[in-house]
Amino acid sequence: MSFKKPLIIDIEGNSYNDGPGIRSVVFFKGCPMDCFWCQNPESKKIAPELWWDQNKCIDCGDCIEVCPEGAISTDNPFYIDRYLCTLCWECVEVCPSKAMTRKGLEMSVEEIVEKVVKYKPFFDRSGGGVTLSGGEPTLFVEFTSALLKRFKKEGIHTLLETAGLFDVEPFESRILPFVDIIYYDIKFIDPMEHKRYCGVTNDRILDNFILLHNKLQSGHVELLPRTPLIPGITDSEKNIHELTEFYTRHQVQKAVLLTNNPVWIQKLEKIGQKATFDDIDPIRKFYDDEKKNEIKDYFFKQGLEMIFG
């Protein structure tokens, strides 16, 4: 079968944070949204990117010597001139400490399955499985469908993480039959807030969720809405209240809360970028436990079960 192959950033072998049990997580590259706090900023662009980890760099100078464009220099505070770099990957080939790496490799369905299936004994014992994350796996409907189908053939539990910005008809016919759990991101209810922080409005996202929620209430697939708690942004009193109203109106009983992890700011620097909002001090820290539990208790009082993902 011929279909568009995504680039894969990584396949994480043993994760405890991306669904039930021990899981392998397949990270797709490419996303139709631009959430400024994205935990995996290297997954936004559909094209490969050069990643430089300063903490791993041993200052050997091999990358400087082989770069045909002179794009790498110790005189540059960012080390790499991204405008000169042509992504020839020669620096990656010679880097002895793996400080220089390529983010985004083309892999076949069988190559991915081969890497994941070796963990099946751990999945079986822990109630785990495989999670497709990103980026956005639904950008590649046919590939994602074929991959999920192969995992089900191997008897592996499947979980899909999505931002919900997809065409619902191919999603229902090509992806839904092979998924056990869907983590469905609902970041805001207000469309203008969503556009401000995520680059697009959320009309289709909310419409798709309502449609799937109504369809799946009596089905075999568990649909869990998921909200990242970003200090001063998604955890505002207004947004929490609007989320509660939305869930109550559509009889949602269970949802997932994610807490801010400031590591994404360091990831931005590794791909030559920086945070785009001026006031990012509140999100440079891990999320406050007291605030987290206050929000959970508020949802609970409204009849909603919230779990932390």
C-alpha cells in the first residue's frame, strides 16, 4: 500500500505518563496548530530539524570543520546560523557525543511495529500498550490507520493523542476502528483565546468532540478530553468555568488534566527558537501542586472526575 509517510521524532520505549500501564510512545512530526507552550516544539514542523544539545557538546569542533556552509561557529551565541544551514546532516554524522541530532526520520509501518512489539510482555503485564502522539497523527490518516491496524493484529492496546483538528469522516472510518482510548485535547472554550495561544480557532475541534462523544458513549472506545494547565493561561478562572459548563452540558463525566512542564522552553532553544510571548516567567516552573488540587476539587464538586496525565 502506498501512502504519505510521516517523519517520526522518536519512539519512547517505557513511558508511564501517556496512558494506562507501561507504554511505548510514537512521536509523529507535524501539527496543524501552533500552541506556544507545546511540550514537544520539535514536533510542530512537518520537515526535519537540526537539534543541538549544548549540555552534550564536548567542544571538539568536528561539526565546525565539516559544515560546508560555515553555519556553525563558537562566536555565534546560538552556535548554529539557521539561515545558512542547509540540513545536509554532516555535523550529525561526525558528532561523537550526539549533541547534534536530526529530529524527524522517515520510518515504515513495519519498522515502527518492530521497535514497539518487543515491549509487548511489559504491556501485557501492566495493562499498557502503544500511544501515538506528536505532533498530530491524524495528519497522516492512511499511515496512522495502517499502523494502528498492525498493532491490533499484534494484540497491542492502542491510544491516540489528538488536538482534534481533523476531518471527522476519514477519522471515523480509517482510525476509530483500531483505537482503544483517545486523549482529545480541549485547551480553551473561547475561540479567540484558542486562536491567540494556539494559532487557530477551535470550532471544528469542539464540534468533532461533541460528535465523537455522542457516538462513543455506548461503544468500545474511551474518549477522554484533556486540558493542559498552563499558569495564567488555560488555568484562568474563566477558562476553568467554561470547561466545566461545556463538560456538564454534554454529559462528560471524566477528563484528564496535564500540568505544565517547563522543559519545553529548553527544547525551543535546541532547535534555534525562543518563546514568542514576553511574559513567560510563570511557565518557567513546574505546576504548583496546591493549585492543581484546587482545580481538581472544583471539577469534582461539579460532578466531574479528573485524572492527572
